Amino acid sequence: MNIDTELARTLAAVLDEGTMDAAARRLNVTASAVSQRVKSLEEQVGRVLLVRSKPVRATPAGMRIVRFARQVELLAHDVSAGFATSSPTSVPLAVNADSLGTWFLAPLARLSSRLNVTFDLHRDDQDFTAQLLETGQVMGAVTSTAVPVAGCRLQALGIMRYDAVASAEYAERWLAGGAVSAAFERAPVVEFDRRDDLQRQWLAARGINPSAPPRHYVPASQDFATAVHLGLGWGLLPRPQAQDGLDSGKLVALGGAHVDVPLYWQQWNLHSDLLDAVASDIVAEGRRVLFPAG
């Protein structure tokens, strides 16, 4: 089957932007032209490729076409690398919030200073970022999944280490009698969102009912750390976010074992100079700042 690359890229733009109108603005064509391209592609492959919801969603067949479009874009970048070009290549990547808030942006900044590239970051829990690779939405991902996604290759990054901490004022108010089970069942805890189970893991390991404490949900890494520093609740912070506060005495460690989350880099198993350069810098930075695995 010969798939028209312009039509495939249009489908990818619609999925990226969420609507036909937004994709039209990005591609500098009319919305009707975008709609006609998608319809032509669906007729060509004999499958429905988009669910016309808000935002639109790709069907399984559409996801395969989008992955093809992104691969073509990578290969086109490699071919044109030696030529002057005004259009940077967009590289969609998936990353967990705590990596994004601590170490992940530094290698991207270095890459953007020497390569004609832009980054489209998709933030999700490290347990779920691999799914974005499977659907073709991203080309590479920081994930906790140690098994390679089909069609991808994997490299170990290291361990993100989390410590249970609270502000000194919070500890004096809620844990003055000691860090005992009864105190933790009453003391407010901060969680990232309802899929965040790190605090629950820590409580369960200490024999404390993980469902008992009242909860605040703060779904952003830096804001989560700020909430803990301000005494909204206790929480598990990555070591880089906790260390200064612990050193200054503004934060206190609550004891118990730290929680280690192994992280991996997965990317499409496609030879591309651009994708390999992106992976090289990200893996090197991860191994520099994270705790070594094992």
C-alpha cells in the first residue's frame, strides 16, 4: 500500500492539534482542505482513522498512520540535515512530571541550541508513558516499564529516589507525638493525582492504612513540592527537590524506607540521526543525575 505522506502528515497534525480547524491553522490551509485530506486517506486505506470527538482521537488504524508520518518526518530531517531549512522538526516525547521538574529539560535545551528541532512534551505518570509510544503519539519516553514496547528499544536511566518529608511547622503540628500510625492516619498528605500511589506504598510499608489520611491533590511537580514546603501536607519528594530543605532544616525527614522508582528510556527502533542524538543526551543526563540502578 502506497500511503501519501502529505495526507499522513495532515492526519498527524489533526491528532496533535485536537481539531480540524487548529490543524488547518498549523498547516496554513483551510479546514475543509484538512477534512478532505483525512477523508481521502481513509478511502485510500479503507479504514476509519479518526474519531470525530473533541478533541479528536485516532483509531488503532489511525495510530499506525500517525506513527508512519512521524517516521517519515524523522527520515526527512536526516536527509535535509546538511541543507538550509527554515522549518524545525518537531519531536514528541513523553515524560513523567518529576523528571520534567528536575532533570529532563536540561538536555533538551542543549539539543535545541545545536539542532533544528522543537519538542512537543506529553506529561504523564511514568507507569503510563509507554502507552503513548504504543499509539505512535510520541517517538521516545521516560518510563518505568522495563520491558520494551513492541518496535522500540530500551536503555536504563537510573533510579528516582523519593523521601517522605514535611515542613518543620507541619511536623510540629501533626506529628508532635512522634511519627506513629495514629498520627499518620489523621495527618493530611499531598498526592499528585488519584493515580499517584507513592505515598500509599510508603504508608503500607509501615503498616498504616493507606486510605485513612485526608488528601490534597496537587497535579504539578514543582507545585507539589511547594505544597509540602508550605505545610499543606507531607509527601514523598524526589531527592533533588527535598535536599536543600532538609539541609536548611525547613523540611524534616519522616523516616521509613525511601521509595525507589527505576526509570528507563524507550524510543522507536528506527535508525535516525536526530532521534539517536536526542536519546544520547537524555540518557547521559539521566545517568548523571539519577541514582545508579542496583
